[in-house]
Amino acid sequence: MARKLLTEEIHRLSTDEFRQADKLPLVVVLDNVRSLHNVGSVFRTADAYRVQHIVLCGITATPPHAEIHKSALEAEFCVDWSYAESTVDACQQLLQQGYTLLSIELAEGSISLPNLQLDASKKYAIVLGNEVSGVNQKVIDLSNGCVELPQFGTKHSLNVSVTAGIVIWEFWRALSQQ
């Protein structure tokens, strides 16, 4: 029978060690995400997989905030982040910096996540949209492509923080194996 590990046995990185550690070549862009719990959850997932940076756009709340902290569990102090008033402007800047920009959205011609081919020599940015309206069409128009998560139930979407977790995991799995 397995024994659950104690916190001190897990040997997690300190905040300083995290900041110095190699990062996944991935920027996560939150396009007008309303829920502070979703924002905090994205920070926590970004910490778990050493995401390079988070860009919080538009109405997306920024740290410090008690509701973000509640689900981030201090990841907001480790993961680099910035704020941009305009998601379009933030995405244009990422494209100019050489990122491949992918919107996570159901769209014509979107690629199913399991079929996405990633190249470890590239830098990626993913855009996750508003809980009701998704990724803004102007951002989709700028994107190098759209990625969708296959789903088989009656709903056509997942919670944005759940989607972020699945997509970030897939990027980590694919890029850390190369």
C-alpha cells in the first residue's frame, strides 16, 4: 500500500529557484477572463509546468487580489505576468517577438489538440478567452491557428481554467519530450 508523501518530502522549488529554472517556451494570454478563481487557477497551473509568462488582458483581474490568491496559492508570486489593456495589441507584440500564436477556440479549420504538432525550437503563445464569448474574433484573425479540445458530451466548452490545464499539460508533455 502506498503512503502519501508529506509536504517536506516533495522537494518543490523555492520561489527563487523557480525564477532561475528553465521555463516552458509558452506564454498564456487571458482574453477578458472574468472569474478571479479562473485567473488564480491558471497561475497555479502555469507554476506547475513552469510556463514562461502570463499576459492578463482587458477586464482580466491582476494580482494582488485575495480571490486570485485563494486559488493561485502564491503562484502569482512566482510566475512572471504582465497586464495589457488590449488583447489584440498584446498578441501583435507576441507575434513581433517571434511567437506562434494559437487561439484555443472552436473555429473553422481548428486543429484538434491531439493532432497539434509542436516544435521545441519554437516559442508559443496560447490565447484563452472569456467564459461566455470565448476568444475575440480580432484575436482569432491574428492567430497562426486555432486549437480545439475534443469533447463528446452535450456542452461545447469547458471551464477556462480546466481548458488551460489540459492545454498547458499537452504543451509541457510534447515540448519536454523533444
